[in-house]
Amino acid sequence: MKEAQIIELPKILDPRGNLSFFESNNQIPFEIKRTYWIYDVPGGEIRGGHAFKEQNEFIVVLSGSLDVAVFDGSEEKKYSLNRSYYGLYIPNGLWRRMENFATNTLALVVSSTSYDEKDYIRDKDEFIKLKSKENDSI
């Protein structure tokens, strides 16, 4: 099974301010095809709530904090993102939702594919059925 994982990014310390970075196929295990950011999320709102068939993602919280719940069809794990030098790699085939956004949180997301609505699985029951079929065929 593919698993989400926290990846520590390089951190260049400088008295004038620190710098972190990531590069395609270096710190993150895919070529970046799309970049977007999430901000101004009202209190109590949830973002995500879907899975991807092909797309892989990497999420970095540049400012503030949030939690990412990742579900593989049978088990859910939560990851707290609150440092700009840690990111969460989420491979395809996992359900994810982002929640508990702190005020003024800014999250940067890079993905391995261009936007394609057909790549999304937006119904959690459908996702669970697909995962069950995958497990039955193993």
C-alpha cells in the first residue's frame, strides 16, 4: 500500500531569515505539473474530501497550520502541518481532507498532473468500494 509521508525540506539558516525549498524529483518524488495555494479558509471549513486516481500531491503550509486526514479505505491517519520546512507527500489512491485551519493559514500544493476532473473520486462510498475491489484482487 502507498502511504502518505512527512518530508523534511532543506533549511538554510541565516540571521536575515531562513530559506527552504523543494525541487521536482529531488525532495518530492514526482515532476511538478501544477501549483496552487489555499488561503482565507473560514473557521470550521474543510477542504479536499476526495481522492485521485493518478495525481500525487505535496502540501506545504507556508504560514499558519492545518491538519490533513488521509484514509486508505480502512485506516485514517492525521498529519499536522505547522512548519514551512515540512511537507506532506500524498500518493494517488488515498482519500484526503484538510481541516482545522488556523486563521490566515496559507497552504501551497504542488501536483504531478495538470487539472483533470476525471481524475477525482469525490464520493467516499465509491472510493471505499474501489479500495475493497483492489484488496480483493491481491
